[in-house]
Amino acid sequence: MKTIDDYNFTGKRAIMRVDFNVPLDENFNITDTTRIDAAIPSIKKILASGGSVILMSHLGRPKGPSKKLSLIHVLPYLSVKLGLQVKFADDCIGQSAVDLSAALKPGEVLLLENLRFYEEEEGKPNLPDTVTEEEKKAAKAKVKESQKEFTKKLASLADCYVNDAFGTAHRAHASTALIAKYFPNDKMFGYLMRDEVASIKKVLHDTQRPFTAVLGGAKVSSKIEIINNLLHKVDNLIIGGGMMFTFIKAQGGKIGGSLVEPDFIELAKNILSGAKELGVKIILPVDAIAADAFADNASKQLVKADEIPDGWMGLDIGPESIKLFSDVLNNSKTILWNGPMGVFEMCSFQTGTKELALAVAEATGKGAFSLIGGGDSVAAINKFKLADKVSYVSTGGGAMLESIEGKELPGVKAILED
Ligand code: AMP
């Protein structure tokens, strides 16, 4: 894996794709700086090695140039974090970008304006809903054609290419994948990408056994590809959250008014029998906290997971399930966790998710490698302040999910391939 540790940056200008897609309030203050903070070590490393850095990112989903979604809003924070005045080019491929990057000296940083002000970045046209399919097709072909020129212009600003934007690694965009071909011998991962890719590899490919995956969240339908891929890799598959009820129903259990996807009951049956054939243990909750309404202040009762009374819905796993899951995790050497065990956003139904997070932390303390990835489980581990007690918390929602589905990420492939 070629990283910024393996390259001589002396006198070189590095164009680096970062993920500065940060949330802004109405006064354009950054409300969560995590993504910018995550890129700082890679930037500092290049500067300390005698290079200069040209940063490029997208922000939001603009349809053409927009003051609201200008990356100029991140300039003050970025300058403070790096302890230097970062320069800014108000058009990512315009004359200002060309002039400022040509004049860049070692130790200096230039930030380019939002890449998505150009539709060539994503390679898809911004069209009103009123256009016909024919027009759409023609517009798409046109953007694809001009995307080549756009990518070439970006590449011409620098001597080498660094990708440190894991959050967009599952997209084959100009700056995340296509640009790499202009730097056949001068392309590499930044530290964030390196760590994300290494943690996925550790879990899915260099696996220490037993390997336990914990899946939760609302729906089976959104996790089918994940389950299919994991069934060929794990020893144990723990299923909690709303999706557990489709499996319990498939086994003939009573689920009351709990979340269920009737169209996926057959599939759940197939998954259960397929797991048996593969020698994978699927572990489902044995008890649940049922509520008489989807509300924090609903009445609740502890019931068997397959005996939920009519008019009640399971919103969390119960204490026996927590014990069962914790014992499995305690004996695991590799853990992958995606999706909460219950409606953890409500205090009344957060215990299952919190206890599961604690069990993952405890197993990690005993030497297991644990990866937490994809959306809500990351929010949960942060809510319970346990992020530093697990091995790795992924920063990329969609990119992480696609990795667990077994897909090769275009942003990763573009760096790895010759
Ligand atoms: P997902 O995006 O599919 O990972 O789903 C995450 C969401 O699932 C969270 O907002 C949880 O509140 C929700 N969730 C977890 N358990 C349940 C449950 N038993 N019933 C309804 N929703 C749930």
C-alpha cells in the first residue's frame, strides 16, 4: 500500500483530495470539524517533508456555483489548525488555481474552491426534472466528455496525487478516482485512507478467529448485500435492532406491532438456512423491551423476543440478550459492528446499544480487533463516549458499508492499480 510515508515530497506540489464536506450553521460556522481534523496529520506530514499541498474537496450538493457552499468558509479554521495562512483559489480549475499553485512554495497550502461547482466532478449533469430521457442521455454523454478535460486541468496543478478522502472513496469521481491515472508513479494514500483501508483488511481478509459481526438498525432490506458477504466470512452473526423481527417472524415467532418487512421474510428464512450450511452461528435476541407506542415516554415491558403481545412493539433488546451477545463478543478476536440494537436515540430504549458498545470495548481491552462502521453505530459509540475504547471507528458511512458488502472502492482501486 503506497502511502505518504513512502514518497519524497521535497520541492513537490501534492494535490490532495480531502473530505471537507462539513456541516455549517446559518452564519457559516463549522458545527462539526471532525472531517477537517482528520486530514490535518497528512497535510502536516507533506509540509514537514519539504512539499506544498493543494487541497481539493466538495461541500454539499451545489447545482452550480453558490456562495453558501463555498469552501472559503473552512479557510479560517483550516489556517488556525495548520498554524499558517492557507491560500484560496476561487475556481478549482480557473486561472487563479493555475497561478496560485504555480507560485506555491514548500511549506505552503492552497485550498481550491468546491469541486462540485463543476458538474464534471461527479460526471453527471444538473438537470431540471422536466427534461426527457433522450435529453438526459445526451447531457450525460456531454459531461462525461468534458470531465476528461476537467480532470486533466486539476492534475496539471500538481506533481503528485494523494487521496485522503475515505468518505467519498466509493465514488468514481474526477478527484477521487479518475485523476489518479495522470500520476501513475506519483499517487498514494494519506494517513486517514491508509488507516481505513488497513482496518477493513484486518477484519475482512487477515481475520483472527473467532470473527463476530453485529448487525442492527432498522431494516433487513438495506443490509442484504452486507449479510450475504459476511456469511462467507464470519463465525458468528449477531442480529439486533428493528431488523431482528423479520428473522423472528421467519422462525414463526409473534412480533406484535414491531417493525417488519413482510417481503423479506422468505429471504430471512434463506439466510437462516444458508448460515446453517456454512457453519455460521446466527444469534438472535431472546428477549426485548416492548413499548405501547414509538415514544420515549411510552409504557414498556420486558417480554420474550418471539412473544411480543399485539399492540406492543419491540424497541430494544432485553437483559438476557445483552448477556448472550456479550458472552459471544467476549470470546471473539475480531468484531465488526454496524447498526444499533434498538432505538438508541430515545433514552428509554438505549440500554441494549449502550451495553453492546461496552461489550465491544471490553473485548477490545482483552485483545480483540474491533471495527465500528457505518452511520448510526458510529453515532452510538460517540454518544456513549466509547470511541477511544474500540480499535477503529470508521469516518466513512457509505464507503464503509460498500466495503463490508465486499465491493472494491473506486478511490482505493485507483491508487492500488498500476
Ligand atoms: P439503519 O440506518 O438501518 O442502521 O437504522 C438505524 C435506525 O434503526 C436508528 O434510527 C434506530 O432508532 C432504528 N432502530 C433500531 N432498532 C429499532 C427497532 N427495534 N424498531 C424501530 N427502529 C429501530
